[in-house]
Amino acid sequence: MLSTKITFDLSDWIREWRKQRYKNPSIDECVKFVEWKLKGYKLSDSDKRIIESILLYESE
């Protein structure tokens, strides 16, 4: 289960990515970011859906 802190960190990271690269990160890049933050935690399908939802919400 993703914590509130991780979801906020992901949102911030996506916004920074967009500022620097003028495009959205891929879902795979977002998953890698979360796995890096969680240091080896195996993401469930539910976690990946949450990550995808955050990406869609932060995208233009």
C-alpha cells in the first residue's frame, strides 16, 4: 500500500519532470521512481493503478 507521503512525492516529482522536460513521464518511469523511494518494495497491481491515476491527474 502506498503511503500518503509517497503519493505526494510522486506528484511533486511528476510536476518537476514536466517543468524540466516539457512532457509527461511514462508510467514505467513513475513506477521506477516509486520503487526507488520504497527501496525494493514489490508494487501490487493496485499500487500501479494508483500511480497511473496520479500520473493522469498531474498530466495536462
